[in-house]
Amino acid sequence: MSKSLIRAGQFAQVARQAALIGVALVLPRLGIGREVIGQWESLLFLGYIISFGWLTGLLQGYLLNVRLTRPAEAQQFSRLAIGGVAGFSALLLLVAAALHEPLFRLLRLGEAPPGWGYFFLFLLAQWPGLFFEQVLVVRGKASALAVFSGLSALGLALSILVPLYYGANLVQALLVLAVFSGGKGFVLLLWWLRDAWQQQQIPQQQPGRLEKHDPGLLKSWLTTSYSLILYASAGTLVTAFDPWFVNYWYAGDEAIFAIFRYGARELPLLAAVVNGTMVVVLPRLTEDISAGLDLLKSSSRRLFHWVFSGAILLMLSSPWWWTIVFTEVFADSLPLFRVYLFLVVSRLLFPMPVVLAFGFTRRLYLFSLSELVSNIILSLILVPFMGLMGVVVSTVIADILNKVVLIVYLKIKAEISLSRYVDVRTFAVYSLLLMVAYVLF
């Protein structure tokens, strides 16, 4: 896999994350109050809850299957994946729209934020768009991936911020976002039709010609994805628990929810870079375990140097720039942010792609459920004494424990030690430096 494609895959993840971070940074500067910001954060939280489990599972199943099919089947499989995700997205959002009142009550989000329908239209194009980006990765279209993901991220940020800058309210901004998403969906439809037409123009008996649709592609994809969806859905519950618990504990106070959401942020762009690395390494692991482990170790070592360095720099400097960036409105979020930086420690351990490559997926969801149980128990113990900080500390501890359990499982099940895919010495040194930066500064 070329370096340009790896960089493009990481850029796609970073661009999407950067758009959300940019919106979060600018909203307080535009004079938007905590309550409205809380409504926007509630919509993002809702979108994550109703999508992450099934979308992530299907995506990982796609990446595991697409490399094992013939080129002509892979081209058809990619269209099937995008079309299937689009259709299921429409169905799911229709159900969510019909049940939006009980859904918001269940998630402890109070009254449905104004403009939620426009946000659902955004999601209708966003989810198939995420799959389209992975199709571009698989086909080696680095430039197209960079352009599409960059424009998608830029369009999201500008659709929200420009109307608000000129005095519009959140509903009007969400309407602009929905219109932009409609254009994005139209582009995806045109690509789908063009790709199908091009494949049918290939002369018979030529490589790449597919005479008929193979129903086995769908069955194989869903079979592979089933356990991955369970695992990702359990992981969604883990991530969703913290915001839900904050809303429950503080009776749906949108101002407190906004403080928590602004503080409970990982190292900016960390998740994007980690996911981008996993997306490009996983297909290599499925093709050749040994070469894939070497690629994972070298790629993660490069990440250590600048991700850990960035986390340490933020740990040391955040007391000086936090209120300048987020204003005094979110000064109470700073202590939460500094503790949340310790998620870097668990995020930069990569047992999961190795577990997936070996096919140990049947009971994978149990690991996420164990993390959820740990988080719940720790939160119930710590929150009465530490408040919002107890939620963050519980999350960090539970996440690190989960990675340790996965590492031990991989060692027992496949006899693959941590040192085979992680530079342990470099990782340990950086982890210690991060702890020192927190304690001494």
C-alpha cells in the first residue's frame, strides 16, 4: 500500500474530526450560548448513538471481505455496500424520526433540539459517504479520497458557521447543512450509476466483466459483519454511557452537558489518525499476517512520536491557552480535558486489528460489555465524590483495562505478544513522560 494512500486515509479521518473541532472552537466566539451549543452537541451525540455500532461493524466487515474477492466481484461488492448502507440509513432515520420523542427521552436529552429533522437529512448522506471513502481507499484512489473527504469536512463546518456568523439561528444553519448534504448525496448517486455503467461496458470475457450479480457477496458480508456489529454496538454503549450518565446525574442540564462535552475530548484528531491507520493496516493483515504486523508496528511507532509529543505539549500548555480558545464560558472544562488526554495511552495500543485479522470475532462484544460494566461501577463509586471528574477518570481507567484484556487474550489465543506489533520501550517512555507532565505541571 502506497504512502500516499496511507496519508490520504489518515487525512480523511483528520479532516472530518477537524471540522467538528473547528465548529466547537468557533461557536463560543460567535457568542453562541451554552444552551444552544448543548443542543448542537446533543445532535452529534444522537448521530453517534444511532450509527456507530452497525456502521462500524459493516465497514470492518467490508474491509475484511473485499480483499478476498476477485476484482470484478470487489467492484460490485463496493456498490452493494454503499447502496445497502444508503437504504438502511434511510429506513433507520425514518424510524428514528417517527420515534424521536421517546428516543430523546431515553437518551436523557430532554426536549428534541430544534432542527433535528435537518440534521437527520445530513446523516442520510453522511453515512454512505463514509463508506464511499473506504471504497476509494480499497481502489487506491488517494487524490479522489483527499478531495472528497476534504470538501465534505469543509462543507460541514461552513454550513454551520457561516449562517450563524451572519445572525441565523441553529435551525437555519442546520437547514443549510441539509442542503449541502443533498448535493453530496447526489454526487454519490452519480458515482454509483457511473461505476455500474462502466463495468457493464467491459467486453465479454475480459477481466473485470461481471455477467451476473452474486448473492453470496451480501451473505458473506453480513456473516462477517454480524459479530463485528455486536462488538461495535457494545463499544457504542461504552462511549454513550458517559454523556447519558451526565444527563441523568444532572437532570438533563444542557449547560453542564456542554461543559462535559467540551472537556471530555481526546487529543484533537487522535481518533481520526488511529482510525485512519487501522483502515489501511487491516487489509494488509488479512493478506499477510507477518507483513501486516511489521506494518502495524512501524506505523504505530511513527504515531507515538508525534501523538504522545502532542499530548504532552497540550498537558503542559493548556492552562495558558484554554480560556483564550474556549473563552471563560468553558473554563470548568479544562481539568476534565487534561485527564482525558490519558486516553492516548490506550488508543495507541493496537490489539484490535490483529484480533480481527485472525478472525477472533465471535464473542468479541463481550470485551466491550466488560468495559461498560467496569465504567458503570467506577462511575457510581467516583462521581458522588468527584463530580464530572469522576466520569472522566472512570472512562480512562476502564478503557486502559479493556486494552490490557485484549492484549492478554491475543497472547493466549494466537501466541502473539505485545512486542510483536508495538514498540514497547518507546511506548513506555512516552507514557511515563505524560504522567510526569500531568503531576508536575
